[in-house]
Amino acid sequence: MPRTTLSLGTVAILRAIASGNRFGFDIMDATGLTSGTVYPSLDRLESLGLVESTWEDPRIARRDKRPPRRYFDLTAQGEVALADALERYRSFRPVSAVVATPGKA
């Protein structure tokens, strides 16, 4: 798979999944991102092969009186992409160093 440049939001979603937050609302809570960002990103990540999803058994959802949850897991490619992205973002200089005061470098 060719390398995909991942946005900070996408990296946050992958990291949330890697940390055990496996369904939409948990991912939103972990990242602070909205459903309008998280769910389309999850669909895109799945189409890229970075995550895979499974639906929970509907009997469990009925027992708990809620809709079935769609659970997400990182694929091997997703783990590599997350590690690459984290390394790339760690190498960025702090914003304060990039946005220098005029006359100072």
C-alpha cells in the first residue's frame, strides 16, 4: 500500500482505537472529535485497509437496550501507519518555534 499522509485528527482516531476505544462514541470521547468527523474517517480508514470493523451480536445490544455497536480494530497496516505518523509528528518543531516573533528566527 502506498503511504498515506494522515491528518492529526485521523492519527488521534487510530491512536484511540489502539488504546482500546473501539466504537464510535468511545472514540469521540477519547479524541474530542465530533461524529461528523469520526464516522466518515472510520469509513475512509476501513477502505484504506487501516482498520477493520465488526458488528456486535444484536442479542447483546437488545439485552443492554441499545443499538448494536460497530467495533473497530487496527489492521497490521494500520499499526504501521500509526507508528509512522506518530514518528513524523514527533519530529515537528513546536508551533512557537515555527511561528517566530518578527525579527527573531
